[in-house]
Amino acid sequence: MCGAKIPPGLRSKLDASGTNDAAALEFGIEYATRQCDELLRAGAPGLHFYTLNKAHSTVQVLKNLGLA
């Protein structure tokens, strides 16, 4: 609705998950972990997450980064 576009590579990976919600969730966590790692390595002073009261994925990203 906001006009944001999902990059083609990301879209194809999500589409490959089909109706497997667990696979899509795991891919999303891995993707977010890579993004956060790149930001921190590039000098970002920190990260801010909007969890919408569903912190599981964020907690896993922080664990993957060694921050939790």
C-alpha cells in the first residue's frame, strides 16, 4: 500500500518457500541477520527493531549476531 518494492532476489527466495511458513520465517531471520551484520560492520551506531509484540524473530537475529 505504501509503494515499497521487494527486491527481485528476495521475492524469488520468499516465493520458493511456497506455503511453508516455517521456511519463510527462517529465511527472513537469516536475511535480517545478514542486513544487520552489514550495517554494524559499516559503522552503524546501533539497531532499532519494531517487533509489533512479536519478538521471536528479533531475538533470534540478536542471538545470531552474538548480541543476546
